[in-house]
Amino acid sequence: MFRVTLLACLIFCFTSECVFSQKEVTLWENGVPGAAVGLGDESVRITESGERVVSNVHSPTLTIYLPETGKGNGSALIIAPGGGHRELWTDHEGHNWAKLLSAHGVVACVLKYRLAQTVGANYTVDEHALADMQRAIRWVRYKAKEWNVDPLRVGVAGFSAGGEVAGLAAIRFDAGDSTSLDPIERESSRPGYHALIYPGRSSRLEPNAGTPPVFIVCGYKDRPDISKGMAELYLKYKELDIAAELHIYANAGHGFGVREKNTGSVSSWPVRFEEWLAELKFNPAL
């Protein structure tokens, strides 16, 4: 029954005017550390299929989808779309999934992060994109009480290039700066769990003893560094006794995300994620 409900919700979200408690917020209200200047406004293009693709991001934001009042399950997830660090495919690798999660009680947040391939900006994944994700984790954890979220159940997820960002956030984190005048910076940047959906450059991801549980998804027909790389990544978690779940779909390639047109077993990967999330026992250490 759960699978039918989730897939029915997916169809409903694509074919009707869904109503969500949705808002976009700026992660740094008093100026973005290290932001490039003089490179123009953020750009949005629309693909032939009607998807929004964002580039030239200099002011990182979160678009927040809150569950209906009284229907939250205590979890939150920050989603980083992919796009080769040049752009962000924010619909099938962001908002579509966020709407599904929100409908099932998760506070879902879509992150617009700075892109390392932005011409003239000198951004890097390790310094700027990762900092944006870490700030987002702190920001959501700061809001946890207001949103009835368990601070230990603030997770991150990423697709493709966004998977690299999410994976790094699960490896490189800190307990927060207790002396900061900014209350958000006092919060921990360690996610409680993370999901990697066909992440890029997975060879860079070296989990450690403090890395939280992981859910991994990819397609067998993806390029070898991803399809084979996910099996190798899973073994890294296994060797450290970190809870890990891996799904490799035989007839899927790269970039399937969450789309109405997805068919076959890969279309149900969001179901598998929610089942995993429901069963997950969170590491209490932050």
C-alpha cells in the first residue's frame, strides 16, 4: 500500500496544482562569504521538456517544502541537484523529489549552491559548494524546533555533481562554533544520514568513523566510474561498519532523477529510500 500511495502522489504532483508550504530563503542574510561580484544575476533556462536549469549562482538559497501541520515525521532532508558544477537541474533532481518527501512528512529543502564551473568566479567544490551545504545543514538544524524536526535526523542528498557535494558533507563536518555571534554557526554541520544518487567523482569520497549512514542509488548503464564506483564506495562503508544500502538498477543510465516518465524498477527508488529512512537507526553522536 505504501508503494501505491507514493507513486500515486508522484502522478498527482506532476498532473495537478499541488499546494505546498513552500518558500525560498537566503542562507546568508548578511552577505555570502567568498561570493564573486560583478558577474551578473542568476540565470534560469527552460529546457524543451519544460524543466528549469539554474546557473550563475552567487547567493545560495534553500527552497523549503514543509509537510502539512501535524503530519511531519521528524526528519528533514537537504537536496543538492546535479549539473556538472556548471548548472543545477533543479526539477527532476530537486523539487520533484522534495514535493514527494513533503507529502510523506519530511521537511524537504532544495539547495542552490555555488558552482565550481561558473566562468570568472573562481569557485571550488571543496571551498564554496561544500560551505553552502554545510551552512544549509546548520540552518535547518537551527530551525529544527520550529519545524518539529529531530536535530539528529537532518540529512543530505545529492544527484550527480550534487552527490559529490552531499558525500563530502558527510565526511567533512564540525561541531559548530560555540563562540560565534551567529547562532546558526553554533550548530553542527554533521548530517544524520545521507543519500547519494549517481554521484560524480565518487573516488574522492573516503568515509571515516564519524560518517553517518548512507543510501546509494545508480544505474548499471551509467558510465563505469559511477556504476562500478558505487559498488566500490559501498565496500568502503562496509569496511568501516557504517550502515549502507545500495541499489543498482539494471536498465537505468545516468540522470533518471524523479520524473513522471520514469518506468520500470528504477521509478520506485524513492519508495526504497523512504522505506530505508523509516527503518534507519540514527547515530546519536553529533
